[in-house]
Amino acid sequence: MAEVDVVIMAAGKGTRMKSKLPKVLHTLAGRALLAHVVDTASSLLPRNVVVITGHGATEVEAAVPGYICDGAEYSVNFARQEPQLGTGHAVQQALPFLADDGVVLVLSGDVPLTQVDTLRQLVAASGGDKLALLTLELPDPTGYGRIERSGDAVQAIVEHKDATEAQRAIREIYSGIMAAPATRLRTWLARLDNRNAQSEYYLTDIVKMAVADGVPVVAHKITDEVQVAGVNSPVQLAELERAYQRQQAVALMEQGVRLADPARLDVRGSLVCGQDVSIDVNCVFEGAVTLGEGVKIGANCIIANARIAAGAIVHPFSHIDGEKAGVTVGVDARIGPFARLRPGAVLGADVHIGNFVEVKNSTLGPGAKANHLAYLGDATVGARVNFGAGSITANYDGVNKHRTVIGDDVHVGSNCVLVAPITVGAGGTVGGGSTLTKDAPEGVLSVARGRQVAIPHWKRAVKKAPL
Ligand code: UD1
Ligand code: CA
């Protein structure tokens, strides 16, 4: 099997997006369109990935990530196309990167959902010596290049704008994706001209040349429109997003996940679920999220980069975002409603985090509870600690962050401020309303607040009667 070199065309303007952002950097499922294409291409284990940039080149080149192939990381090559004179001219710019012994697979940066198996089949159809085109039949082929055949044999691709009425009636269209032997491609591209309706160098004109040179042209016809759907406008982008989300929802349900409404789920990354997971409406999952067996997610939750262990329940309107450090929620924990878990929150089994409680960079031992209106930042909290309503760890002195350590079985009353660095010894109780600035010993009651006094004979001000 010949080596595969991938060329991704991404130099076009994307005028119909009506955006300052280059089209290929608009996102689908949270990732740039171009990143989806690079990802799919990399699954083919290509020798080389060349991205043609032009419009917004600096921005596009800065945004394209490297890709992982067989465990090693590779960067893509960029070839600039200035000015943009058509798809044939675009691929010409990649030629310096393409060795003669390979198969060149041409993709578009604005067609994000092609499946790797489809590309593999296309490369196989090319076999290293044939020109293979990915095609499909559309009920409404308007705008696309048409596959012109004589009998069964492909003769040419005719662009919509150049097509006669009879040619426009052809429903088999070219997807914009092809695989061609590199040596042949090189000679065909050299012979392109721009004598057509758009005065562009059309990549699609190489089909006639292949036929003239006696090189077999094979059409690999698929039926799944989503795989070749391009993004040209915000409407198409939103439609493709929904199609993609639908696919993910169906895949999850096929694994047994119960979705209250598959149309109201967004997965922007990877969501791995154990058995008997249920997800209510309007939930968004980002980055890498794992939900253990029996996890229940309430309505309107946003969960990013988190591992939620078996049996845990996340009540509605909770926001969990692990960013880089991640968030871990222990077995049978109860989170929310209206809870906020931030990077480095590590919650043990049976932890309860209630409404308007924020946890950041803190470890909570099994059974610890902070049920209402609290902040735990940079804290190590022991098992079975009860952290009262309105209590906070004051972790930031304006310059540095400090740690709070709370031993097992501590009871922190309501409305306390624990000024870090500070340790509350195991079994201790902190009286409600205390502001602790010193360590509190084990097993005792620590109170740090003004003593209550009763002032007799004190008179409340009274309103004077108007004169
Ligand atoms: C192209 C095909 C058409 C096919 C359709 C499928 C040609 C001439 N036509 O038409 O047969 O049915 O795709 O979607 O190839 N680009 C560059 N540089 C350029 C021009 C385009 O990099 O100078 C890039 C664009 O950014 C885009 C891709 O090439 O990613 C396709 O270009 P576009 O102008 O959208 O081609 P279509 O007219 O859609
Ligand atoms: Ca297009």
C-alpha cells in the first residue's frame, strides 16, 4: 500500500460566514472545523499533512494543533496560497511537500464530519494508480460539481456554474474529496487553465485529463450526506452541529444511556458513561468527562473535564469545570442544585455539596458536607466534616494563596471565616460567626467573635412628630 499524503484546502475566504474569524476556525462541537479535519486525516496515519492557508493565514496557522500518530506527535505543514485562484491552484501550492511515490488525499478544511473509514476506502479505491472521487447522489445538487459519466465510466466533473441544463440535471455530485497518485497529480496540475465561468484553476478539471491519459477514474459513492456536508454559512454550521450532536446522542443511547431528550444534549469532547446513566435536558459536556455506573445528571448542568464516580447525583443547574487540573466526584456524592466545582476539586465518597457552594483546589474526605452558600478554596477537608452555611476559607491575602486544613469530624458553624494558612484539629467545633486567624486545637470549641452583651437602659431613637 502506498504512503498517504494529505492536503487540506483552507485558504478560501468564507464570505458567507460574514465573520472576522476565518471560516475554518469556526467551531463545531467546541473544536475548529479544521481541527476536526486534521484529526480525521491523522487517523489514516499519513506520511504528511499539508494545510493550504491564505485568507487569515497567520491566525489559521497559529490555531492548528499538532496531531498524534502512533503515540508520536507531528506538526502539520503549511503552504500559503496568495492570491486564491481556485482549488487546483490551492493544491499546486502543496506540491513541494509531496513525494512522487504516494497517494495524495485532498480534503477541505470546511468539511468536518467525514469518517475515517470512508477516507480509507477512497484511498484503497485509488490503489496508488487510479484517480478516486468521493461522490454521492443529492435530491438537490445545486451548486455542486456534477459527475458526468458515459455509460458507467466517469468522464469529467462539471462545475455548476459551467454546466448546461442537461448536466445540471445530474444528481451525482463530487464531494470535494479525492485521492490521486502523486506523480499523475503533479503533471495534471501543471496543465490546468482558468478558462471557465469563474476564471479559477479548478482541481476538478484533472478528471478529464485522467480520462485522456487512460488513467482509470473510480467514483466511490456513499449515501451519508453529513460526511460531505460543507460549512459555508452560520445556518449550515448550526445544522451540522445538530446533526453531529444527534449522532453522539444516538451512540450514547445505543450504549444504554438514558437521555431525557436527545435533541437537548451537547457533547463537545468525549463523554464516557457506565451502565444506567441518565441525563436530563439541556446538559453540556466539554473536554473529557466520565460518568460512572448509575450516575444521574439533572437538567441544565454544564460539566467539563471531570470524573464522576458511580452512584453520584448532580442536581440541576450545577457547573463543574475541571479545566486542566480536573474535578473528581466520589461514589454516591450529591452535588447541587446550583453548585460550582472548579479545577482541583477532589470529592470523596458520599460528599454533599449544596446550593451556591463553590469548591476549588480542595480535597474533601468521605462524607464531608457543605450544603449551603459556602466557599472552600485551597483546603484539605477531613472525613465527615460539616461546613456551615455562609462559611468560607479565606485563601487569598491579596498576593499569595494559602491552605486551610480541617481535620476529620470537625463541625464548622455558620458564617465562619477561616483565614489561611490555618489548621482546625480533628473533632473540633468552630462557633458560628467566628473569624479564625490562628490554628484551632483538636476536639475543642473554638470561638472567635465579639461576646454577646445585653445593654440595659439603652434607648432606641424615636421619630419626632412633625412640628
Ligand atoms: C468545490 C468543487 C465542487 C464540489 C464542491 C464540494 C472545485 C472547482 N469544485 O466547489 O466540484 O462539488 O467543492 O463542496 O474544486 N479553497 C482554497 N483556495 C482557493 C479556493 C478554495 O484553499 O483558491 C478551499 C476553500 O477554502 C474550501 C475548499 O477549497 O475549503 C473548496 O472551495 P470552494 O470555493 O468552497 O469550492 P466549491 O465551489 O464549493
Ligand atoms: Ca464549498
